[in-house]
Amino acid sequence: MKFINYLESMTGIGVYPLVSLMIFFVFFIGVGLFVILGRKEYFATLSHLPFSDDTTEPLTTNTSAYVEPGK
């Protein structure tokens, strides 16, 4: 018996493709809104990260209690 026959015999299996499509659609729209509504300065900083040296200011401040050794 083929795998497709097992799927066809299950009741309510048709809802899974619809749910996965909706999850993908919501995620895609969310990422699109993040890019469209995001601050240009933030994306400019991110685009220069691979080329920046360690002397520049970080994007966020370190608020954790962990202190790196040697600093």
C-alpha cells in the first residue's frame, strides 16, 4: 500500500495543507511589514556589520549581568 493511500484514509487530513498555507502567509506578511516599516538606519547598520571593526558602537546595549573576561 502506498503512503498516499494512508493519507487519503485519514479523516480531516485536508485541513493540514490549509493550516500550513495560512502559517506561511501570515509569516510572509509579517516579514514584509517588518521590512517596509523598519527604520532605515537600523538596516543601514545591519548592512555594514560584516565590514565594520570592533570599535564601533553596538546595536544594543548589554544589559545582562555577565561581564566578559578582560574587559
